[in-house]
Amino acid sequence: MQGMCHPDGESGAARATTDLETVSKENVLKFFQLYVYSDKNLTTQLVRRAEKAGYKALVVTIDLPAIGIRYNDHRNKFTLPSHLRMANFDEIEFPEEVTKSKGGFLEYLASYFSSSLTWEDIEWLKSITTLPIVLKGILTAEDAIKGLEMEALPEIVDAVGHACEIYVDGGVRTGADIFKALALGANMVFVGRPMVWGLTCGGYDGAYKVLQILEHELKNTMCLSGCPTVKSITRDRVVRKMFSKL
């Protein structure tokens, strides 16, 4: 996807996060984001490719039961540029009718998004691989303990204790956002669109600039909050307001 923003693509974003030597290492830690399709053969093939490529964990997206209706894409008749490809599917074996149909590939993927993903599917996934599984998109504390919306991050942390790590993704735009997520119990915070915006504006240099801005904002927020280290960022540093009372 990032290749649509700038020729540097994903490699530019990766280089912006660390030094060139680390990026080029063969044993660098890699996680593979996986969507579970109703066609289990398709899912299995992707898992096998991830294993073969040396990925250390599967990040399973569980909050996308269907591809959203994107009216802007319909209006501008968006198609993937001819010089780009969905490389993850290059070696996947698709039914003959899909490979012969113009545009059938994307329609096929859309139709096979599993809109009824359950814990049984996660159990099945665990049965076909030894890779650790990270669940991406847990929206409630109930789901976190398998059994409060993401705004209720403290409740999720309380529910799982130290049984697993908590990663926060989505809507992170500033260093202050990162500070709040860490304060509420997150072990790690992912940054998506700001990196893409930086990549679009200036490739590797733009992505690196975004990280510099976020780092500066985070450090500034820490200073103003009296937190000399990341470990000193605690839950009591964040005051939660009930907007219904305003």
C-alpha cells in the first residue's frame, strides 16, 4: 500500500524507524499481519509463506469482518496502479475462474473476508502453526479475557494483568496520544497514517521527520507531566473527562 504513496514504499518507512544495518539484518524481528478468510486454504497458504519467510509472529486482524464501502474509491474509479502489485498473493493458488476474470481477484478477496470470525477460528489457526498469535482489534475487555471499548484501556489491562502485552493502534496523531496510551497501560503504540503522510511528502526523509516530530512531542509531554522516563508514565497522569457532563 505504501508504494502508492512514494517509490520508497515500505522500505522507506522501515529505514526511517532504525539504522540501515538493523533493517538489513536477516534475523530482524518480523511480524506478519494476517486476515482470516472464510477460504481456509487461502489463509493456510499465507501462514505457510510467513513461516517460510522467517516471520516470528502472526498479527491476526479481528475487527474487519468486511471491507468498508468506500464511496470516494467508487467515484474516482480507483484501481491499483499498473506498476504495483499485491505481492503477498503472488504465489497463492486461486481458482481458475478468479485468475481469468478481470478484476475478479479483488472481488474474490472481498467476498472471502470472514464476517463470522469466532474464537473457534483462532483455535483452528493455532492448530496449523507454532507461531505466536497477536490479536489486532480487540474492542472490549470481555474479548480481552475471552469471555468496555478500547477507550477503556485500563479495564483491559486490569482484565489481562501481566498475562499478555497490550498494543494500541488507531487514531494516534501526536506524541501526547502516545503518552496517554502508555499511561493507561499500553506496552507499545503503533503509528499508521502519520507515517504514510510523511512518506507521501518526502519518502524516507518525510517518514523520518514524522518520527522526529512524534518523539519531540512525547518528550515535551513527559517534561510537562513530570515524567523523566517512560517507566514513570503512570495511569494517574491522565485525567478522563465525561463529555456527557459538559
